[in-house]
Amino acid sequence: MKNLNPELLVATCVADAAAALYGVPAESLTIQTQTTRKDFEGDITAVMFSLLKQSRKSPEVTGQEIGAYLKENCAEVRDFNVVKGFLNISLSDAYWNEVFAAIVEQPDFGQAPDSGRTVMIEFSSPNTNKPLHLGHIRNNLLGWSVSRLLEACGHRITRVNLVNDRGIHICKSMLAWKRWGNGETPASSGKKGDHLVGDYYVLFNSKLKEEVDAMVAEGMDKELAEKQAPLLKEAQEMLFRWENGDQETVDLWKMMNGWVYEGFDETYQRLGISFERTYYESQTYLFGKELVMDGLQRGIFEKQEDGSVWCDLTQDGLDRKLLLRGDGTSVYMTQDLGTARQRFEEYSLDEHIYVVGNEQNYHFQVLKLILKKLGFDWSDSIYHLSYGMVELPQGKMKSREGTVVDADDLLDKMYQTAKETSLELGKLADMDQEEQHQLFEMISLGALKYFIIKVDPRKTMLFDPRESIDFNGNTGPFIQYTHARIQSILRKAKEAGIEPAPEAVALLPKEINIIKMLNNFPNKVLEAGKALSPALVANYAFELAKEFNQYYHDTSILKESDANIRANRLKLIAVIAQVLRKAMDLLGIQLPDRM
């Protein structure tokens, strides 16, 4: 079988040519190759400078000699040109036909073999005092698409969610409900449980602000008032009672958290997100306490007079880190230490990826360092996938003030916009209401997911719902519409009794370019997996969709008179659709057959 990696093929051929022309062993040569730049003619470019010692000639002459030898002796080389020290090689139609046929024959095209690596990815990690919001959506979509990418790279993936179901923030919602809830439930209010609990979190902070303002008005320093406010102290007392197992407090906590979990599950299901394992901080924080006490006994940590436990990291260029409060209650770092050890012991992980916003960069730097001090060498296998925040045209979101963009509200608005936009196109008359509903949901989710995922994870992004649902440009609906257009052509071909087939035919330059793009899909998946950046696959899909649309505009497909060329073109667009589906599936996006 011929080498269907064009860069490797050219590198091998150039090395063989140099061996024949200059009398050096081919295996001793390292030939640098790359895709030819768009502004030059050719498919693959070989760099000549590494051969000058052997040829003892100028780069241009060396390139001409190598190129002429290849054109004469290498069946895959159709033509060549030399630009300074760069040999641009054009490969034959026969070669690209073989590449295309090989793509067609691979049902698992784009899927790497099993790497044997076990990777855990933690994402979502919501608090049970509020519903999911736009920031959580980016987290979930990024975590899901990265996990799918790594699966395509051959890794064994475990997706986990750590629910922050304990702590002072939970007690704030509980206390507000206890004080002002009058027994309200999701059933009595008609609200999703996570929304209901979130409303009481906002109410708590509103009431707390009233208390602080009143204390400041009476002459107290604001910073002191924020610490001494009776409502805050009562919430702290509730947390203490919960950690000490007070039954009434625990029962209230279970009831309200139960409401939130049901709400979360609805949102996850709509987003197409799932987890192999869900951890709860209420069940894991004690593991962290054990580690802290062990570290204290070994002299790694130190206890202060108030009973609090700290880790001094000043010698490492960081600061002192609180691990246990004076009253014995734990902090986030405590439970993260415990869950990290638990997971590495249970799953024998090669890598653990935390998908968490960039405001927690310091937290994970400290986490790895403390684990290292505790003697866990696997701490080097922890990776923080730090992503930028999502901002809106009107600025940042604030949970305490209730100014966040609620995930469920956003999904509903996206659905409505998708519905209005699709109906305006006027092509849904033959769809029943259920089919239309499924299409609107598919388009709205595709728009939202693509708009967020196409941005490099590490960049802060500005989310504009109106831009995301445009059927033109670099959007999810554009790619969805492209897929639907291809399926329409293939349906017409089937009705006419025309079968797509990868025939060996003379290829147009644009067809060769499309085959090159298709052939690069597995490499793009590996590149995206290595960079943990689904944006690379998203933008690849856009470029492929754009290339098809230009090809469709310029080229006759169904009306082509030559049966072999027509069959080949139909197969080419069928494979474009297949690769678009594979690429978008990695992003959690479905492509409709009709729009």
C-alpha cells in the first residue's frame, strides 16, 4: 500500500532522490516538509537547506535537481517548482484518488487507536445555592468537548462532576428559606428547584446588605459591619451545626439540595451533558481533613493559637494557605486535597484535568504544591485547564446581585430565536410540529455550543446570542445548514437512482483541496486533543463547510454528464457530510438532515 500521508511520502521520496543524486544514505537524512502555502502552487513543500552539504550546490539548483528526479522517477509527483530554497511539489490525481478511496474505506476515520492512557476530567462543579448560568455553560461545553476529543485521541476517559453541596454559601440559601420561605417548594411555586434555591441566595444577600447599611449608618466601619452582621453570624452558626450533624439542619440541607439536583439534571439533559461519576463535597471533605491532620502530625502544616491549620508556602514564592478554620470547618482546598488522592487511588490515573475558570489559577498552583509536599508524586499529573470568563455586552455577571444570565432562560431564548429565524426562511411546510420542535432545539443548541466552543478556551469571550444564531459566517447554524444542503443533494441523487462512488477520475483543483482537508481531519483531532482546544476542530469544520459551499457554487454535481465524475463528486460531498458530523459530534452538536 502506498504512503497516504502526503508529507511523509514527499519526505521519503526526497530522501531517496538525494541518495541517488548525491550518494548519501537516505536514512541519514532529515527532510523537513510542510503543506504548501496558499499563495504558491503545490501540495507539499520540502525544505532544501538541510541537503546543501550533500549537494554542494545552491538551494535553488538543489531544488531543481531533486524536483526533476522526482518527476521522472516518482509516480506520485505530477509537477514541481522551486522558490528560493523551497521545493513545492504537486502530487498526481491518481495519488489523491487513492487517498480519497482510503478515507472512504475507514469507518472509524478520525478515531485514534487505544493509547492505554487513563484520564479523568472534572467539569461543571456547581454550587447548590444557585442555578447554572452562562459561565457554567462554557465550563460544561468545554469539559464535554475536551473529553470527547481525548476519547477520539484513544484515551480512556472518565467524566466527573464535583457538586459543592456544603459550605457557608449553601447555608445562606437555607437560612433565607427558613426565615422568609413560608414553606415554599418547587411544586407550590412552579419553579425549577435550582431556581427557587437561587432566589433565596439572592434574598439573603439583599437582607444582609440592609443589615450592613444600617450598621454603617450607626457609625460602624463597613468592613467590620460585614463581619459582624447578625445574619452572617447566624449562617456561620448553621454551617457549624451542619458539620456537627444537627438533625434539623441536615434535614433542611437534604431537602433543598434535592430540589437543586433535580433542576441541574434537567439542564444537563438539555445540554447533552452526562458524567460517569458524581462526587459530593459533603461526602469527600472529610478525606481532606484526614490529610490535613496527617500533614500536621508530620510537621508539614502548622496550627495557630486559634486552632486554624495553615501551610506555609512562602519559601516556594507563594503565601500561607489556610486549610482548616479555627472552628474545625474546612475550606475548598481541604476537600480538593482529599478528592485528588481518592481519585488517583481508585482509578490509577495517568492524568487528571480540572476544567475551572482562570480566576482559580492560584488555587491549583497551591493544590499541586501541597500534594507534592505530602509526598504524592502523581501531583505532577494534575492539569488545570484554565479558561477565560464569559462576558456580556453589558459587562460581567454577579451571582449575589442576581444579574447572571440563567442557563435555562438563555436556552429558552436561543430556542425562540432559532424558531423565528427558521420560520422566516419558509422551508418547513412539510415538517410536522414535533419535527419542527426537534429542529429548533437542534439549531439553538448548535448555535450556542459552537459560538462558545469556537473561541480558544484560554481567552475571555464576549457572548452575543444574536450573532451566534446567524445562518451565515462562522456559526453553528451555517455548518448545520451546509450539512442539510448536502443531504438534500444526496436524497435527489437517490431518487434519480444515482449511486455515489469513489471513482478514479481527473480531479479539479478544488476537489484536491477538499481531499487534502478531509485527509487532515485525524491530524486536526490529535492537534486539538494535545492542545485541549476544541476550538481547533470547530474552526476546521467551518473551513470545510465553507469549502463545500464554494465548490457547490462553482461545480456541477447532479447535472454532470460523465457518470464516473458525477458518482465521485456525490461521494466526495457525502464524505464531507460524514466528517462534518464527526467533527461536530466531538463538540456535542447535532447536524440536521433537513432545514
